[in-house]
Amino acid sequence: MVWLITVAFSIVFILGASAFVCRNLDIMHVDGAYAERAVVESVGKITTESYDTGEATFEDSRMYFYAKIKTGEFKGEKVKAAQTFDNYTAGNHERPVEPGDKIVVYNYGTSEGDADWVFGGFYRLGKIIAFGLLFGAGLLFFGHLKGLNTLISLVFTCMMVFMVFVPSILAGYNVYVMVCITCVYTIVMTLLVTSGATEKALTTILGCSFGVLVAAILEVFFDKILMLTGMLDEHSIYLGYLDSGVEINLRSLIFGMIVIGAMGAVMDVAMDISSSLHEVHYRAPELGFGELFKSGLTIGRDVMGTMANTLVLAYIGSNLCSILLLITYSSSLMELLNRENIVVEILQALIGSSAILLTMPLTSAICALLYTNKRVRALENVKPSDDYDPDAPVTILQPGAKIIGQTASEEIVKEEFPKPAKKRDASRFTGFFYEGFDKKEDK
């Protein structure tokens, strides 16, 4: 019932919110301009013009070809298009088109030599969709019902971002408010769809919400301290020249970048701790608040070590070209690190890691409190996970039982067990075992 309500609410909420924020917004449409998918049918020769500046020779090349339009109002028509090359634009190494190639062609209402259509690149979307479908099939194969719920939550998250959040910014709505709505919806929807109305979902929602709140507060604080302007790159400059009549607050976009970016990592850590402690308490129900809380901190420390690296490496990887360019044209390390776009990247990593750091103890405390509360436990009455192994050994600590380390295992084995007729291999006593076990059962 919770799953059905969440899915139904998500569909109505996203479609309704999208219609509301887009009611006066004209996007994904340019008068007199067309971008269509086409298939190359025949190609001509390449013509080249050279320009000698005295220091270097530049070449402009053009090749005409015929293609059949596959989409839009020109579907089925055979058009003449042009593909251009040059030897002075770095990275311009696209090969000439060949018959059978799937491409994208543009028509801006102007001519490119003798052609009205211009080559815009090879059609890549089909291969990306195929890869996405393969990924979805893998989720269903390995995750079964949980994989299906993961796909559903992913679809709703993408719909919320691209159908509501992004259009709301272009329509002039308050970015800070829309970021908060997007984060709250995504957290609650994802956990209710994937985990249901369980203790595990509740503790993860509370822990993740706290972590996102920490990220938001830190961003607002450092935005003033560091006197950020929002002018990070040329894309920020272009946003200021939009003719939509809406002025976009560039500083608020930094808030959205950092908070939404931190949300994914914080949700991951909160779920790791919540799910792990849920399983631990099921396997050892006699553990109290203190023991569960300490276990949560231990798990959180391990997760935090890799998650902080994940944040830093993700930001570096996504901006590698900009970093290389800035390093090349910077006169010193101080100048490089003081640039606003670099400062924002560092700030993203630090705020995300800080949110993870503070999410860890709070989520552990919430889990320990709820999992050890008998009244709360009685409300759920479910197994620790949908796909747990019912034949897995369950170790239940007896009152007063004490965990014994491996270093003392052989001595205790000699004291507790009578000498068997056949010599027992002590190497099988690895890891940990417990005092107070039933010797008869052990036999």
C-alpha cells in the first residue's frame, strides 16, 4: 500500500508541478531552427581552401553529402548537407561521414555553401539508450524486486530534476526553495519505494535529512565568508544573457550544486549505517543502545574514508579539462587555488565530507534508539531484508556472554573441550566465538 501510494503521488506531483512551473516557459524550441536525425545515403568529394598567414597555413575543408531525414516534419525527405573541417580548431578530428552513418543535421535558416543543412555530429543517443537498457536489465537480474524499485526511484528522481527543478530555475522561481523541495521529495520517495515504510527507511530519512541540512547551512555560511559571485565559467556568463526576461541568481546555483551533490553521498552513508545496524540487531537482538551505537560509528568510519575520496575524485573527474586549462595558465599555486571555480570545487568536497561526518553519529544514534525500542520493533514485524539467507547462522549472545578474541581461542578450546579420540584441528577456530555456548550443541 505504501509503495502504491508513493508511486501514485510521485506521478501526480511531478506532472502537476511540471505543468505549473512550465506554464509560461518556452524551452526546447527555437523558431526557424531544426535538428533532426538522418541517415547518410551518398557523399561527394572534399574541397579545401588554404590561407597562408606567413606564420602558419590554415585549411578549411567542406564535403557535401545527401541524407534522408528520419524525424520531424521533414521526415522522409532527401536533403543536401555539408560537413566542414579545419586544421586550426583543437580536437576537430571527426572523420568524414560515410553512407549508412546515422547522424544529426541542423537547419538554422541559413545556407552553408550550396547546402541548407549542416552536419551536427554522429547520432550517439541510440547507443546510450541501449547501454541504459542493459544497465536496467542488470539491476533486474541481480536485484529482482529491489532492482525494479531502484529503477523506479531513479526514473522519478530524473523526472523531478529535469521536469520540475531545472524548468523552475529558468522560470525564475526561488532556487533555494526548489532545492529544498527537490531534496525532501527525492529522499522520502527513494527510501519509501526501495525500502517501504520500515524502521530502516525511517532512520535513513532522518539521518539523510540531517546531513543535507548540514550541507545547506554550511554552504550559506561559506557563501558569505568566501564572498562568492557565481561566475564560475563561460556557462555562468551565458546564463546572464538569456533573453527570457528572468534574472538567475548565480550564487543560488552554487547552493544547488553543493546541496544536491551532497545529498547522494549522504543518502548512501545513512542507508549503509541503517541497513547494517538493522541486520546486526536482528542477528544479535540482545545488543543494547551503546553497543549498536558504537557499531554504527565503526561502520560509519569505514564508509566515510572511501566516500570522502569518492566526492573529491568525482569533482576532479567531472572538471578535468577545466583543471588542466587553469593549471596551464596560472602563474602560481596560490593563484590557481584562489580562483572561484577551484574554490567552489574544494568547497563542494569539504561540505559533502562534513555532511557525511555529521550524518554518521546521528544516524547511528537514531538506529540504536529505534532498533532497541520494543514498541517500535513490534510495529514492524519484518525480517531484516527481503533477500536475506534464512539458513545463515544466527549468533545470539546470552546474558553475560563475552566476546573472546582469536589470540585466546586455542587456550579456551583446550580448557573447555575434553580431549577427543581423534585430534581436533584448532585452525578451524578463526575469527570470534562466544563464551557460554552449549557444549552439547557444539558437538
